[in-house]
Amino acid sequence: MAKITSGFEFVISRSHSELRNLMMLACRLRASYPPACLFLTQPLPFLFLPFLHLFPHFFPSNQLPLVSPHQLIPFTKPPFPFLLSPFGPHSPPTRSSYNAHTLSSLVLLYNTFPHNANSLTFSSPSTPTNPPVDGRNGPVSHGDAWAEEATLGQRASLDLRMHPPGLVLDPVKASDRDLYRCRVDYDSSPTRNVRIQLNVVVPPRRVHIVNEKGMDVNGVIGPYHVGVTVKLQCRAEGGEPRPSVTWWSGGTLLDDVSEDRRGDVTINTLTLHSIARHDLYRSLTCQVVNSNLSDPMTATVTLDMSFPPLTVKIMSLKDELSEDEKYKIVCESSGSRPSASITWWKNGMLMTDARKQVFQEGNITRSTLHLVPSPADNDVYISCRAENPRVPTAVIEDSAKLNVHYTPRLSLAAGLNLDMEDIKEGDDVYFECGIQANPRVYKVQWFHNGEELNHNVSAGVIQSNQSLVLQSVTRASSGDYKCTAANLHGSSESNSVQLSVKFAPLCAEGQKVVYGAGKQEELNVTCSVEAHLNPSPSGGHSTVPPKWSTSLQAGRGWWARA
């Protein structure tokens, strides 16, 4: 008696479930003679009939139009393994797999059904063993068919038109997983039984990726900062048998250990430590497989990242700038994603009123500062600061010192210890000419009432650097004083300072000294006086009339003296 053991793994058709319709059939026969087996799928059957040519009285060739010679593989010694394959002849492995996208039903067949059988029964532990086809009163092909609708409903039927006949399950459900027995009763031969194990593979219901916050993510995720740790969970819900959950990146296996199982949910957590710039746009794929019959279920995310700027540099800044001229100063930053924000600073203060133009190309950002320097900008530091608003802690900057050339700025003042309201003859007076200039001045000149003063120690005129000293001033020293200075950029003149030297009254020069008159004639004699006296105690100024006059009588010898 031939003993046939068969193993089936079958996935429910897409038309009847969300599960993929992939099937794997494996069969190993052990018999004392070469048997023949037929596995058939509908509506596109694939036939693989080893030794069919040895049983022409069972399977006439004209009744098997789908069989081709290259599908027949002879075996001469037990055991006799065979498998169903839509791809032509194979060596005798015990398992194979293939896609069957049009698969809508499964047929379990017994291949040694002889002509003298009077009953054929397919059953499983969960279904009754009542014979669905009874041929005791005639040929089996004309017998009555019956199926247990309470268990299989109307999905089960026995197709006697096939050779050999078979049990049809259409559609297959997950609950059909069971051990099926085919029983054949003979009039004059012992009853034969064949047991076939049907395994139904149920793909996972859902595969999804969860981020650190427990939120479902897909597509592009982030942005993440350089150096952070990324944790992603891949969760596979359902699936029978329990699926394998793995992480991949570009064909490279990253993690194949599922750390957690919660009910029917299988979880694999991927941890990426200290991600770097090269991880930008890195694809991470979670792959879920619970059978080699079906394509893996996958979920993929792509990393988006934010980069701080790597470089920043002030460019096109001349070594020398001239006051009141227009200049364009360029600052360039690279390496930031998104593009860096560039700001300009002067001595640590944000230049809010500066005119700027920004240009961005890829990860390069340029900012152009329009500057009209003034003398106050000389020796001032300007800074170009680059930062990524998404990474506020990473700020870099470049600084440069401005060298502004301008004509001398002069300020003339008397010495600090002098009271310019109380300068009298014999006092020493000195002046300071304050100079701001870039470049340095090469000449300083002094002027009194528009006339240049030359250095003359004997005359009491001493010039030293930016100072002028007048020793033992006289009333002739009074007047306006100025200083001038020149550098390579030009020359300029200071403000004027008035010097008033006080002196005792005296007769003015050039007066009329001889008067003629007749006897007893009155004369009016005028005496002009020059004087600059000290201030009066009351705070006012003591003054002397510029002219004194008196009346004289001729012949009496009266005189008037100032």
C-alpha cells in the first residue's frame, strides 16, 4: 500500500482577503511502486506528474492537455519526491515557492484513484468523515456528492471531472489550516487513506514605523541634528506564523533582533548613535517576513537633517578704506542646512541700519554689506555671524578691523591750567592742538591772526609736537590762534582761540602833543589811553576812558597828564 504524506502551505487569495495570494506546495511520497500525483490550482492549473507515462490506463494523454513532456521526471527507486512547479522541470527538492496572483482556489488530489473504487472521502479532524461521494450503487463519477456546510460552507466541493478527482476549497481561509485525510474504499481491495497537512500562511495585518515620541512616521522624517541618537520602532501586527522583523539600509542588514512582543505585535527597535552629515537622506527600511512564499512587507523612512554652518569668512575687504566712499563687503558661509542666516555686527553691536544683500546657492550663503565709512569707523571691528535657526547653539563668526583713511580732525584749546580771562603781560601761555588722523600727520603749523608762527625760542615762541608755548606774553600777543595739520589724505584747519593779554594804562601812540593858542584863549587838549585792566571786585571790568580832556587857559601854564 502506498503511503503518501503531503505538506501544504497556502496563502489566501487576494480576492477573498487582504493577504497575499502566494502558495508553496511540498510533497514527499514513499511507496513500493512509482505513484503519480497531481496538484492543481484554478483557474490556471500547473501540472507536474512524475511517472504519468507509467499509468496510461489511469490518465489518458488526451485527457491531460496541460501536461507537456518536459514536466515528466521519472524516478525508479523509493522514496519518490515531487513538487508542483509552474517553471518546468526541477531536481527533486521537497519545497518550492512561486507567485500565483490569479489563484482563487486550492485543489487537493489523490493520484492513485483506481477504476474499481466505490467511495472517495476527504475529511479533517474538524469535519465529519461522511463520504461526500458515494459510488456504491454505481461508478464513482456518477455518485452523489455531499459536503459539511456547517464547517466549510459552500466553499468545499469534490470535482470528479479532474483526473484524479480532488477536494476544492474556494476560497481558502485561515481557519482551513488542518490535517486532511483522503479515504478511498474498494470493492475488492483494502481501503486506502492519505493524510495531507494544509498550512495557511497569514501575512501581518499592518507594518508601521514609530518614532521616539510614539508617533507613526513615514516618508521623510526629521530634521535631526548632527550627533543626536535616532530611535525608531518597527511594529508588525498579526501574522501567522509570527513574522521576522528586520531593519535594512541600502541592502545592508542593520538589525535582525526583535526585542519586544506584545500580544500579536512584534517590535524591532533600531538605534542609530551620533548620526553624521553623511546620514542625510539615508533610507531605513523595516522588512517583515513570515513565509518565503510571499514578498516581504516593508515600511521605509528617509532621514532629513539640519546642519550647522561649517565655515564663515569676510571677503573682498580692502586693507585701506577712504572716508565717504562706498564699499561692498562680502561674507560667505558654507555647510549649513538649511542655508545659514548671516548678520553683521560692529564692535559687538548688531548693525540694524546696514544695507545687506543675501545670495544662497546650495549650502553656500553670501551676504553683501554696503558700507560708507566715517572717521569714527577707523579701528572698529566688524563681524559676520552665521547661524542656522534650527541649530541656534552653533554660531560661528569672522571679524575684521577697519582701516579708514581720512583728513586730520583738529581741535585747538588752551592749556588746562590756564584762565584765559586772566592773562596779563609776563605770563606764559600754551595751546594744545588735538589731532585725530589716519594715516598720521606729517606736518603741524600754527597761526596768529592769520600769520604763521615759527619756532623761535629767543622770541618766546616754542613749538613741540602738537603744542605751542608763548613765554612772557605782551599786549602784542593778543589775537586769534589756529593750528593746521596735513597727512597723506589731505590737510585741515582747527577752530580759533582768542587770547587777550591785560596790561597797565598808557598813552596811546600817535597823539597830538603840541597845541598853539592865543593869550587868554581856551584850549581842549585830548589824551588817548590804552589799557586792559584786571576784572573789578564786583565781577565787572574796570575800564579807562579812551580819552581824557581838560580846559586850559593860555598864559597860565596848566598841563594835563594822563
